[in-house]
Amino acid sequence: MRVKRKDTKKRILESALKLFSEKGIRETTIKDIAKEVGITEGAIYRHFTSKDEIVRGLFGMYSEEFYDRLMLAFEEKTYRDKFYRAVEEFLSFCFENPEAFKYLDLFHYLRAEEVKEFKKLPKDAILKLLEEGRGVIKIRAELALAMFVGTLERVFLFTQAGLLEKYKDIKGEVADLLWKALTSQ
Amino acid sequence: MRVKRKDTKKRILESALKLFSEKGIRETTIKDIAKEVGITEGAIYRHFTSKDEIVRGLFGMYSEEFYDRLMLAFEEKTYRDKFYRAVEEFLSFCFENPEAFKYLDLFHYLRAEEVKEFKKLPKDAILKLLEEGRGVIKIRAELALAMFVGTLERVFLFTQAGLLEKYKDIKGEVADLLWKALTSQ
Amino acid sequence: MRVKRKDTKKRILESALKLFSEKGIRETTIKDIAKEVGITEGAIYRHFTSKDEIVRGLFGMYSEEFYDRLMLAFEEKTYRDKFYRAVEEFLSFCFENPEAFKYLDLFHYLRAEEVKEFKKLPKDAILKLLEEGRGVIKIRAELALAMFVGTLERVFLFTQAGLLEKYKDIKGEVADLLWKALTSQ
Amino acid sequence: MRVKRKDTKKRILESALKLFSEKGIRETTIKDIAKEVGITEGAIYRHFTSKDEIVRGLFGMYSEEFYDRLMLAFEEKTYRDKFYRAVEEFLSFCFENPEAFKYLDLFHYLRAEEVKEFKKLPKDAILKLLEEGRGVIKIRAELALAMFVGTLERVFLFTQAGLLEKYKDIKGEVADLLWKALTSQ
DNA sequence: AATGAATGAGATTTCATTCAT
DNA sequence: AATGAATGAAATCTCATTCAT
């Protein structure tokens, strides 16, 4: 019965994320996670000291990964390219990690106090981009952030929900939309 | 003896909403709600048959109210005025019912299946508005919906979180931003 | 099935004491206590917020009662009578509350830090008595306390264990023994 | 490589004793002991088949050592010297092995049944001494035992707790006290 | 000998719901 | 209508012990 595998810790995180995004954190029990991984409840506690540690571990992990992806935008030369690249990376991350995104989103803004300990928050990457664009971006950075994040978020969620067709170049389409909206006031 | 108390049922809903938006649904116990109202656990069950009934009751109530508010936009004459009125009503509702909004938002789009029974969903009001604007609105209605809803949502949440200053005419500012974004592609 | 009784809280304390002294605190489960009382585990938590609260509650309750009993010695006129009365009350309390005594003893001196919050500790009543006897009692009060408490404790425990016969006037016999020991150096 | 480490079995017993006397038996986990020794849980089971075996092993070991120490009293010539030597050995053992003593004490008299298998119980050495003193000791041996053991026990515990100063000749002081108490009725 | 992941049983605690009053 | 004790199911967590390596 003892299935041997090296990466139990990683598998716990993955299963937890899947279940958290499907059912919510509170609705997901340690037993659920254990069953998904294929181990017993007690075994979870060799890798994490509490359910909360799993939650925070997940948030930190994906938050950082998302942040790093967004920061790739700064590799581009022109500001316009940086902007388009940021949109591209944002949506790519969402579609590649839909569960993580839903989970992050939920956690992110609704429980702001609990997030303070994390250094690399995705929103900070975007804010940096928008502040760098002062002059090109016609409105104050925080309002631009709201439109940028809000729009991409909804695009992703509507696509997931089937409300919006995820056809070929939705990334380019949305990038155009946002670029015009924020630069041509 | 003559003090007219709002009837208990209403007070239960209000207290539940407050606690749900503060701590989440699962984290809020019937005992918490009872204490907030100033009655005991058993008494709750005089008015609702289950905790779930409270949840659905709340969602239906605020969802409908929000929908009705948004539909007021159609009282305006010109399309532009309707659009501006919708933004105005959206943000007014949010700021007047911040708890309800946070709560609704969460429930709304992330758990689409659970929402099917409700006829008057806020998103349908906005969708109707955007479809009526075909011609003026340059992009397909669903994408416009994503930007419209996403932006307003984030404006509200950022304002609540202190990231965005809620100065005098934020409603007008945001309405301008959205109007230009959606009409001038 | 729902047996109606007013004093569930008291019954919980009594059952807990019985089991604690029989099996030890850690070895006694909430389930054990519940079964002994004739209710379910959950019901315990309507009366106490944790197992620890039961433990501290018990200690405080019996500690105070024991203290009050010992303080009755000061009702007597002569010092000798006070001394004899204290011995009498000490042993009476032990034989009337054997479980409490074993439990108290265990808790008392082995986990001194945890006991600080309690004001009326039995040992303080005895210490007061011995200090009042300065002059009559020939040795320093703390050493006298050790002999007084140690002897009575062992007399009780040996009697309980069947090592010592609990015949008619053991209280008088022990009081004589202690009185002579402490006054005639 | 040449550092001769005390063998693991002994180190386990020592660590276990330390933790048992600090936190109690049930409160001490195998993992705690392993960490204290510097090995892992599984390794413990190379040396002991169960936690209970550690417990009984410890009790037997210290009980016997204590017994042997007390029996040294019989090396003395006169009865008075035997008595004084017994007090001396009793307290020496306590102060040298405070953890063992606390642990033994607890176990010793409160759970008499569990102790039956052990042949050399400290109390039997004392009882032997007191019985040999018939004539000199004025009271029945069991009562004398209670005073002897109880007083010494409390002297040790109070000293440990800081209630009693452990100055130069406390052993002689206590021996005098007990000798007079038991012989001059 | 030793490691440390895993098991499995059980302990504490929580809580929606029921029910006698 | 209301109270609040009690139920019962389930959740989190603990830990002695086993076992593959």
C-alpha cells in the first residue's frame, strides 16, 4: 500500500490547490487532500504543521511565481512592448494556472491584512509598470491598475465560465483594448 | 415596550451579511449570528429552516436590489446618459452596501451553478445595456462586460482597501474612462 | 434519552475529578467524562471551553475548599487546640475527598508555576498556623511545614493504599506525634 | 571517531527521564525523546519495543538504585547511626537525581498495582530500618514510615521549589528532627 | 543501527440542528 | 416566539508504532 514517491510535499500542495479552487478553503478538509494525494491524514502533518501552513505556503508560492512572470515584461525595450508583454504574461499565467489564479484572487484582496508578509505581490509588478508609464498612461496609476487588473481578471473568469469565447488572439485583442483605453484619454 | 424593532427576520439577514462579508460564510456560525442579533441559536430556526436558507435568501435579496438599481439606467434618454447612469448606480450601490457587494461578488461568478435559480442577476442588467449600445460600443458585448464590471469592481475594492482615494467625483472620472475606452476604438 | 438535570456543570466536575484521580489527567478523555456523566462529548463544551478549563476549575474549587477547612483551625482559643484542629481538618478533608486530595497533591507541587493564579492555597493556611506558633514550634516554619504536610499526606496515602490501618483515633494519634515532634526539640 | 559515546540505550533512558519529570509521561512523545537524544523515532525501537518498556525500565533502574543506596545504612554499627545514614542517603539520592525522584515518587505510591513486579522498592528498605528499631522507635513502623518518607520527600520538594533554603547541613538538621520525633514519644 | 515517511487509531474541538421547556 | 442544553457528525490534529530503504 505504501506508494513510494519523493515529492509528497509538492503533491500535497498541488492537490490542495486543486481542491481549494474547486470547493473553497474551508470546504476542503485535510481528509479530502489526503485522499486526493493517496495518503492518510496523519501523513500530511509530517510535511505541514497545520492546514493554515498549506494555505499560506500555496499563496506565497503562486503569488511569487505570478509576480516573476509579470516582471518579465521589463525585458522588453519599448514601453508599449512592456505593456503588451505584461498583458500577455498575465493571461498566460491565468490560463496555465487557472486554479491558482482563482485561489489567489480570492485571497488577495479580500483578506488584505493576511497578505502583508508576502513580498512579491502580483499587483506590485503591475503598479510598477504603470508608474513607469507616467506620461504615456494618461490617468493616475492606481485607477489604471484597477482597470488593468479588473479587466484581465474578468476576461479570464468569463472565459472560464464560458461567457466569453477564448478564440485565437484574445490576448492581443485585450491588450489593444487596454492600451488604447489607458493612453488615449 | 413601544420601541418598534425591525422584525427579527430582517435583523438576522443583516447580521448574517455583516458577518459573512467579514469572516466568510463557513467561518460564521449560527451562534455568531444569534449573538450579533441578540437572540439565541434556537430562535434563528423560527425564521429560517437552515443556514443555507439564510445564504440564499441574502444572495437573492441583494442580487435583485442591485439589478433593479442598475436597470434604472434605462430611465435615461440618450445612450450616453444611460451608460453614465449605470456607472453611477453601480458604484453607489457598492459604496452603500459594501458588505453585500463583497459577498455578492464572491458568490456571483465563481460559483455560477449555484446561481441559476435567480432571475435578476446584476450582470444581466449590464449586458443588456451593452447590447443596446451595439454600434456605439465598438467591441463585442461580452468583452465590454468584462471591462465594465472588472474595472468598477476593482475601483470599489481598491477604494475600500485604501489603495485608491475616494475623492469627490470618482464616479464621473471612472465613467469617462470607461466610456472612452469602450466607444473610441 | 435526554435526561434532564439542572446541574450538568457540577456533574461534569465531579465525574472529571473521579476519573482524573483514577487514571490521571492525560489518560482521561473528554469522551470518558461525557460517558461518566451520561451526555455526549459536544455537550461538555457548552459548559467548559476546553479540557484545561475543567482541570483548572477543579483545582481552584478544591484548593479553596481545602484552604477554608484548614482556616477553621483559627476558631480555636489556644495554640495547641488550633494545631490539633488543623490536623483534624486536614485528615478529615482527605478522607472525605480522597479523589480531590490525590488530584490536588499531584498538581500542587509538581507544577508550581501553573498554580500561581490561585489565591487560597492549602499550604498557605498551614504556613500561617506554623508562623503563629513561633516560640512554641521550635524549628523554622518552612521545615515544620515540610514535616506537617509530608506526614499527613503520607498517612492519608498509606491508609488509602492499605499500608496503614485507619483505626478509630488515627487523627489524634498523628496530631500527638506531630505536636511533640515540632514543639519539643 | 574515537569519541566514546555512552551507548544509545542509556542515553535514551536519561533523556526520557529528563522529559518525563519535566512534562509528565503522557506529555512526552517518542519524537521528543528522539530529538533530545539526537536520533530519530524509528531508532528508539531498536532499543525498546515500546514506550511502556522505557517507562518500566526507568522505574526499575532508579528504584533499585535508590533501594541499594538506602540499604547502605545497614553498614553502620549503632541503630542511631543507621538511622542518620538512611536520612543522609535518602536526601543525597534526591539531590543527585532530582528528576528520578520526582518521577519515582509519582509512580510509586499512587499506582501501587503497577509496581508489584519490582522487588527492591525504596519503601521496603525504610520499613526494614524502622522495624529493626522496634523499641527505640516508639510508634508503629507504618506510621513512622509515613513521617519519615513524607518529611524527607517534602523537604526535597520544598527545597527544589525554593520554599526551603538548602543551606549547609540540612541533612543533619532533618535527621535530628526525625530522630527526636520518632524516638522520644 | 538508523532514517523518516506513513499508518491508523483516537483525542480534542466545532457546529448545524433538534427539542424539551 | 424564544431559550439553551444536548446531539451527532465531522473536522483538525496527535502520536505510538511500523516499515521500506
